[in-house]
Amino acid sequence: MCVGLPAKVKQVEDGMAVIDAHGAKRTVSAALIADLEPGDFVMVHAGAAIAKISGADEEEAEDILDAVL
């Protein structure tokens, strides 16, 4: 089973995004998502932001991470 994790975008530059997933910061590809901005929440899988999570807030993302970790 493949699992994507929600993360908050901290920085976007040159097709890459720095994300924060439950305190772990990583750089992932942002090439699949147009108009990604800091503060957005994304689903991350295999080193890439694969979808923007619309309407998500930090508490909801943390709840999802707590459930899967």
C-alpha cells in the first residue's frame, strides 16, 4: 500500500518546495502542482507534492499525520 502524507509548504522555488511534515522538513518536487504557495497544504508521496489539499488547516493535517504515523 502506498501512503501519501500531508505537509505544509514553507517555500517554493525553481519547481521545488520545502515542506514541513509534522516537524520534519524536506525538499520535494513541486512540478505536478501549478500555483503552489507557502502556507498551502499538500499531499506528498515518493518525493513529490502530488496534490494540493484544499480547505485544510494545520490542525487537520496534524490529525492525519498522527493517525498514520
